[in-house]
Amino acid sequence: MRLHLIRVIVLTAAATFALVPQRLCAAPDVALQMTVDVVVPAAGQPVQFTITASNIGTDAANGVQVTDRLPAALRIPPGMAAFPSTGTYDAATGVWSIGSLASGARATLVIPAIVAATTQPPCSVNVAEVSLARDADATNDRAVAAVKASVTNQCADLAIVSSGGNVHGCDYSFELKYWVTVSNAGPDDAHEVYLDMTQSAEIVPRLRFVSNQCDGLRCTFATLPAGASVTVDAKSGNLDFNNRKYVTFSFAVSGSETDYATANNQRVDNIFIPTTPSCNYYDDSDDSDGGCFIATAAYGSVLEPRVAALRQFRDQYLERTGLGRAFIRLYYRHSPPVAAVIAEHEWLRFLVRMLLTPLVLTIAFPLRALLLAGLMAGTLLARAGRQAERRSG
């Protein structure tokens, strides 16, 4: 019996492995680092950027490319060239083609530069990013270093990296709860950082940030270190709408330091507000795109590919049957309070993502899911057959 149980576990694990995409099973991990030898150069003084790509994963990394194109204010001095220890570097495109990196191996690229601008800007930030299809950790795929006009200049890259919200149902008097995550991609710490929120036409009553660093529609952070991020929460007063609505929220982040990449300082979200008196979160006569509350809370955005996959499954399969439509109505009536709790706790968001993974993988890889079901069914039938033989014997 014990041997048979082990066999069942092994077969189930093997089938589950077949269901998981191969990119999740590989473990190369290319990490980038960058330094500059002279942070504040004198007029005409060349500087030297050193970019290091290290494979700190357990598997070899193949087809590694790093993109590092000098910012507009800098250029490679005439008569000089970048020097890669491995592979080739194209100064026109900024692509460093490394090729393969064995586990534990590293490669370096040295780029000489000189200020090309007539007036040197406060911050000339060089950014390197690695491209690897099967990289195990995306958090170390970017490296930055800055050349500054003065020692007093500080260079930051403030960004609104994610946001999302849910309308809590009847049990919560239809409060809207929202969260926003702000980051600083460096290379320097940011100070006196402000996050501001506005809404279209002031539709949602008493909307405000509720985190400790916030007051009304503004959050203030004394310091946001380079590479750090912070998440703050917002909520509304009670909602009372006779018709379902879409509300537009706008967020903007700013700081006292020079922000060398301002395109990511703003974010605009459109959120669905249901008809509150009936507590009906889903109307199958309307083909508008209702939110997947629990999945959105777990993954952080309605645009996240796994949320989109679940929404597509709802639209293409569940909506086409009476039982499926009944399930959708039940889900949209009772899921917002659950989603609200999930959104407020990172460990719950992680747990729900793990619980949703088999469903998402089944939707994305139906043939592998069928294989898993077949193996499990075959194992159970074989077990039942052996037990019948023992009883008859």
C-alpha cells in the first residue's frame, strides 16, 4: 500500500510538471551591475561605464543580450570604442550580444563616454537592461549609473508601477477601496516625494488616501530610496448609484530630485462602479467588460495577462450556458468583499495567486491539463482494480 501511494504521488507530480510551462522550470538568472569611474567630470573629461552581467542561476543562460545605449547628453569619444569581454557591442543600437553564460560566469562591457551636450544637464543617466526569455528573476535585470553636472545633483526615476481597486458589496455599504504602488528606479534616493490623486467629475464621494503618509488626496514620503517601492491605500464614502458607471482616476508622482524619465510619472485608471441599490455586480445583457474582482486583487491589475485569460474564459465559455451565467451572477454578487480583504494583504494576494495557478494553467494549456487528468484517472482506476483483485483473491 505504501509503495502504491508513492507511485501515485510520483505520477501526479510528473503530470503536474508537464502542465507547468517550461519557462517556469528553467533557472538561469542574469543579474546586471553598473559603475561609473567619474560621477562629476570636468569639462571635456572622459568617463568610463563598466557593466557586468553575471549568471547567478543554476542553469546556463543562452541568447543573452544587454541593451545599453548612452543617453543623448553622452557619446563615445572619437577614436575610442566600447570593449566587451565577451560577445559584440553595437554602439548604434546599444545592443551587447553576449551569447551564452554558464552558471556562475560573468561578462563585462566597458563604455567610454564624454559629455556631448553644449550645456551639461543635471543628470545624464545610463541605463542597461538584460534580455533573456527564461530569466528566473526580473528584479535584477536593470542597472543604472549617472554622470552629474554637480555633486549636489540627485537623480531619481519616480514611477507609478501599479494600481487597482474594488467596490465592496452590500455588506460594506459600497465603499470603493484602491491601492497605488510608487517606485524609485534610482540611481539616487528621492526626497519630498508627492503622490496626488484626482477623479473625473468628482463622481465618487469622499475619496481619500487612508495610509499613514497621506492626507486627503495627497501622500507625502520624506524619502523613497533607490530601488524601493511603497504601496498606499485609498477608500471612498458610501456609494449610491442608480446606474452602473465607469470612473476615471488619475495619479501623479513628483519629487524634489531631478527625474530623468518622466513618462512614467502619471497613470490613468478606469474603474467600473456597479448599480448599488440592487447589489447586482453582473448583468449578462450588457457585453461590457466587468471586472474579475478576486483575480484583479491577487494579480494587481485588470490588464494582467492571467486576469485577461480568466476573463476570456468567462466570456467564451461560462457566459454561453445557463449554469455558467448563474455562477457569474453569484460570483459578482459575493466576491467584492472577499477581494477587498485580499487586496489589503500581500500574503493573501500571494496565496490566491498560488490557488489560481492551476486554473490559469489549465486554461492556457488544456492539452497538458487533459494529460494530468488522464494520468490521475488511470492511477485511480489501477488502484481500484488491484483492490478488487485482493478482495476476490
